[in-house]
Amino acid sequence: MAKIARVPTGIPNLDGLIDGGFPRGSVILLTGDPGVGKTIFGLQYLYVGALEYGEPGLYLTAEEFPEELKLTAQQFNWDVMSLEESGKFYFLDLASGRIRLPSKALTSKAPFDPDTVLVELLDAVRKMGIQRVVVDSLPGVLLTIDDARVARRFLHRMISAMKILRTTTLLISESYDGATNAYPHLLSGEFLSSGLIRMYFEREGEKLVRKMLIQKMRYTPLNLRPYTVEITSHGLVVIV
């Protein structure tokens, strides 16, 4: 059997749990509670990919502005701006475009039309040789789609397009809440994606601890147990 090509995640100890990294060309869904570290995961994935592996990355931000994300990166001494200048790291700024603010990053020209945003994303991937993509977040991109069926079809088109382009893509989302039926369209993303990683808080004594469960990863043996995650001065680390 041919060995599956892998893309290192840049998260210490995570690659050892998934046979060396994400399957190349796959689409991974990362869900989690607010504040659990999803955005840090996305930035770290792109930063390490660009710095250590020379793989250009694109961060589509639908909620936070690029300058806010750069401040987050600075907390870990990640020099994202130098990578931008060298053509290894790009932001597609949907957040600024949504409220018509000027932005130094790539800015969507049609912020209220997800289909046009998808075209702009795919165009940027082709033109700039992007190999890693982060979409943060799916609810932000799908904000203007009221019909759950339309949202599911759009999600299917986006995931299929990223697979065809062979980018290794991380889709970030809030946790799906089946009890309140919040974000029901995201449930289809769990089935369509090649991998599913859940991050959440768990109470241990008097404190909350970050946890990670790798629930799904195609072509990869999994032990289906949760691991503690810590945010250090160098970014996220999985404790094994």
C-alpha cells in the first residue's frame, strides 16, 4: 500500500498521534469552545508551515481583523509580517470588507456573498501557490445564509474545491450544539471533512483544562482518547 503523504501540523506532539501529520490535500474541521485556542492553532499551523517547510499559507479571517491576528502571533514571537513580505503568508480579510473598512491585506470585494468569497479564495490559492489554508470561521463565512440547505451546499462546494486544489485546509468553527440546534449546517461538515478535531474545556478540580480529541482522521489509526493541551510561550502543545 502506498504511503500517505503527510503535512506536519506545527503543534508539538500532535503529529505523533496522527501518523506524522494531516493527510496532504485533506480538509480538517477544528471545532471548539470560545477561548480554547482554535485561532492559535490556525496561526501556528500556517506559521510553522511557512517558516520551517516553505509552504505558503493563507488565512481567511471572517471575524477578527488581520492586525488583531498579528498581535496574537506576536505573543509567541511569530514574525508573521516578515513571512508576508516574502510571499509565504497571506491574509484574506473578510472582516474588514464586511464593514467596508480599508485593509492592507487581500480584502473580499463582496463580503456578503459567500459564493463570491469562495471564488476569491480559490483564485488566491491558484495565483499565489498556496499549500495551506485556514478558514476562521465557518459561521462567519456563512453568516448571511439563512437557509440551512443552501449553507450545506455551499459547504460541500468549498470542501470539494479545496480537495481538488490539493491544499491542506483547516476549517475552524464553534462547537456544534445539538441541544440548541445551533449551527446545524456544520454537522454536514463533520461528515464531508477528512478529519475532525474537537477542542474543549474540562473541569479538573477548581480549574478548567484545555482538552483535544482527534475524533476522525482518514487513513490514520487513532486511539480516540482526549489529550490535555497547554498554551505556552511558543504556542499550543499537546501533552502526551
